[in-house]
Amino acid sequence: MNKQLRKAIIAGNWKMNKTRPEAKALIEDLKPVAANATCEVVICVPFTNLETAVALTEGTNIKVGAENVHFEKSGAFTGEISADMLTEIGVEYVIIGHSERRQYFGETDETVNKRTKAALAAGLKPIVCVGELLWERECDITEEVIARQIKLDFFGVSAEDLKKSVIAYEPVWAIGTGKTATSEQAQEVCAFIRATLAKLYDQDTANAVTIQYGGSMNPKNAEELLAQPDVDGGLIGGASLKAADFGVLLDAATNG
Ligand code: PEP
């Protein structure tokens, strides 16, 4: 019942893939595939493809997101992009704290928190990624890890802003590995995230937040994952690079 309170969001994370001609071709293929989706459809693309994606999706139901954002408004931050730079070209979403950024680029919960606040202040909808390492799951501390990330990543974020945010539960061991969490594991952690939000905020606020699962979601496993009561959509890497596969996931979210 609570699931109906939230809009399912399927977001593609293209990562560092697609030249501009390749991006144009994929977006043209995605348009008919996405046209009848009843879930929110988002494509998060590399910075160089953002303007192209915004222009090509104008008048469609496909929203555009970035894959990172800096927390300062401007200044000496070589290689970084601010939230205002994203909103001024029509970007609506931004992925923050993806495990690849945490693993390879020194992203911490403190910087995730700063980026999340900066995104919200500029009117962007953050997709904040949390998830445990395989070692942490094996040591049976998944809930501690997730609770800590949620507390730190949303520290100082108001209930109103939290409702504009999306949380992606992405077990690190399942990203790009072909290993998917079982639907029970995904549901268990997504429900735990909602319970943690209810403690930190209140139940109504927690019920309003879209919580996605991400990690090797594909046409074969999507339906079962997306049918779980606390799984409100997906953050999709590999399967977002093929229009037909992404279309199956959109249908699963529409039906789920
Ligand atoms: C991701 O990059 O967020 C992701 C879930 O990747 P994949 O679907 O390829 O595991």
C-alpha cells in the first residue's frame, strides 16, 4: 500500500560510456521504448553528453541526470562541475556517492553529504548511493554500514528535502559483477533504510522516499526485484546501455 505513495524511478547510469554520436543513437532508440512507461525515466550521462541529452529528450518523458556534482558554487576546483552549472542546462537529477566514486576518487560520507546539500539547494534531485562491501556483509555488519551512511549522508537535510531525494541501495559486491542481491536481500536492506529514515525523521517522511535497488539488475531479474514492497525502482548500469534491455526494466517497474 505504501508503495503506491511513491513514484518508481528507473535511472540509467551510463558511467564513462558513449561518445556524442553513440549517445544520440541510444537516446533516439530509448524514446519509443520509454514513451509508455508509467515510472519516472532518468538517464544519467557523462558531462560531455548532458546538453545533447537535454536537447534530444525535450518534450519526452525522459529526464536527464549527471553522474556527479561538486559542493562549492564556483572557484578553484579544477575538473569539477557545480550544481548551478547543471541546472542551467536543464539537468534534473544527479548521482551522488556512487561506490565507484567512493572507491576510486576518495569520496567520503562527508563529501557525499556536502554534495547532496548543494544539489538540493540548487533544485537538483540527488540519487544518493549507499551499500556495503562483500567483506562487510560477510562480517554481518550490513545494517551498521547502511545506517551510518544514511545518517552521515543526510546529516542536516530537512524532511522536505529528503522527500525530494532518491536513495539507491547498491551492494558494492553486486555492481558490474553480474552478482545480484536476491530479491529478499534487496527488500531487507531497502526496508531497513526506510526504518532508519523513520527513526531519523518520521514514518510519513520515510514512506515518501523513493528507494531504488542497484547492482546487476537486468531483464531476467528485474521483475522480481521491482515487485518488492520497499524497492521503488532501480539504478541501472550495464543494462541501461542497451535500449531493449532498459525497456524491459521500464516495463517491469511499470507493472511492479
Ligand atoms: C551502477 O553502476 O550503479 C550499477 C548498478 O551497475 P550495474 O547495473 O552494471 O551493476
